[in-house]
Amino acid sequence: MTAAISPPAVDSRRRVLIIDDEPAVVKALGLLLDKRGFAVKTASSAREALALLERSKFDVILTDIIMPEVSGVELLRELRRHDLDVPVILMTAGPTLDSALEAIAYGAQQYLLKPVEPGELVVALGRAAAIGELGRMQRSALASKGEGALPYGDRSMLEGVLTRAFETITVAFQPIVSLRGKRLFGYEALMRCDETLFAAYSHLLAAADRVGWRGSLEQTIYQRIAGACAELPEGALLFVNIHPHDATDGLLVGSKAPLEPIARQVVLEVSERVTAAELDTLAKSAARLRGAGYRIAVDDLGTGSAGLAAFTLLSPEYAKLDRTMFAGLDANPARGKMARAMYALCRELDVPLIAEGVETAAERDALAAQGADLAQGNIFGKPSTEFTRLQF
């Protein structure tokens, strides 16, 4: 009879990383936790700890808050690049209110005072490890569902996710065509991000807002757009979505504005869904933007509250008709009443209207029958990192 083959031994103990620059403290804590059933690794500095984190995963980290080179709070910021969920317990012999608040802001699980009572420490580490395990399971479940939910209460987690997300931001371009001329008119630049928690741009923007990184996010996106435009076909316009406040933050005009060198090819899209205050902010900057060479478009026409105020305040060069205003037009001619009204209004204002989100040949033909010329949608070309050939 063949002997049964046993599976390889697996250390099921919870893994703890102890970080402290005092050798006696590290040794004492290591012996205590090893006897209490933890698998222990130690580091005498934050740099040594980060090197360990590159190679290994831990269930919980226990670190002194005051260390040479890198403090415990600075370590918290950095380690989120390696592990979003690992709980961190900070220890200190000299607590201050500021250090406690900062530790909490960056996701410290607990803040303990030295000397720590052994029983209290073991309970704290066990509880923290369990919470970290729950967090990993929750994140895995969200990712499998494709949801963009994010526990916004943990600042360090947000900063870690955002840092990763910024590194993966790319730009895709979707063609805008002239139906009458059967030619390319321009492209819309669309942000793409590989971070699964940010399936939609709105999720990424909300997270950036939460930690005050909106300016950095927009700057990164504009830099990627500018860098990808070397092969933009001659004569094609580039439509770029903006937030009204970008016009006043030096992101569009000025020495650090990535898009200004190509401004004469760029049309700035502002959604009709913006608030009246945001619209007014952009209107005050419109002359300066046009002076730099930009043109302006009103996006999501027919769906927002700004309505004719956007036309009055911005005098846009272009407008974009939201898909909800014409979807099903080919099958239900009654839906053409609103589309006809939009086209008539824009003709009267001498503002070319771009139908956005055209998906089928039937929709394309129905729009053309309404007098449409400019259109955008997958039927003409899907978003691509390269400037794709047109399909008619």
C-alpha cells in the first residue's frame, strides 16, 4: 500500500512584525508574542521594515512612534503602498495629542503607551489581526463584484490606493465625426485607471477630494493627455473634460499648465450638471482661457440644471447632446421632438451640436434625418490609446 502524502506544513499562526530601535524592547516583545502563538519578525528601523514588507505579508504591525530616519506615522503613509489592509498598532513613551490625532488620521488601529501590559498587548494584536483579515475579505468581495465602494474613513488607505491609481492613469481617445462630410472632426480624451476600486472617474474624483488631492489628480490627467497627443491628427480638435475650478487653480493657464502648449487644438468640456456657483467661476475665467487659445463646450446638454445659463454665461463654441435625449429615436419617432428642439436651439445660437453616445447605424441615420452632423459613439470607433481609424 502506498503511503499517503501529507500536505506541506503551513504555519497558521498570525504573523506580526515588530519595529523598534531598542534591541532590548524588540527581544522582549518577540519572546512574549512567540510564546503567545504569534509568528514574529522584527526590524530595528522603518527602512528595514519596508524591505521586509516588500518580500512578506503580515497580519499586524507593532511599531514605536518615535524612531530615527522615519517615524511611525511616516511609516504608516509609506506602508500603504505595500498593503492597504494590514493593521498597525503604535507604541510611544511620550504621547502628545497631535501625534495621536495624526496616527488616527493615517489609519493606526490603536495607540498604546509604554510600558505595555503583556495581556493588553496580546489582546490588542489579536483583535487588530482579525479586523485586518475582515478588511481583506471585504475588499476581495467588492473587487469580485466590480463595485467602486471604498471605506473613506481611513485616510492612509485612501492615500495608498490613490498613489497606486495615479501611477496607472492612462488616456483613451474616442473619435468625433462629421456625418455629412464623412470625415474626422476630433477626439474626446477619456481617463482610464487600472485600480479596480475606481471603475468610474466619479469614484476616483470623490476619493481625491476626500484627501485634498483633486489638483494633483487633474494635473496628472492633463499631463497624460498632453503627453499622448504627439500623434493627434492635424486639424483634429481634442475635447477634454474639466472641472470649473481647474480654470482658477493654474491647471489650464500658466507655466505649470500641461495643456496650454496645445490649447488651440483643445476644447474644454464643462458639464451642464455643474452648480450655478461653479458655472459662474468658469465664466469669470472664460476670457483668459480663450486668450490662451482654448474653446469651450457645454457637455451633457439636456440633463443638467444649468440649462440656458451655461449658454448665456459661457457663449460656448460647441455643445454635446446627451445620449438620453435621443436613445431609441430610430424606433420611436415621438422621441425626436426633444432632439429637434435641441438642434433648432443650437442652430439659432450658432453652436454646433455633437450627439454623444451613438451606438447603432439606426440611431446614426435617425439623427442625420434630424439634421445632425457631428456625432460620437462606438459605432464610429471605440475609445483607444491610439488614434483609431474611423468607421462609417
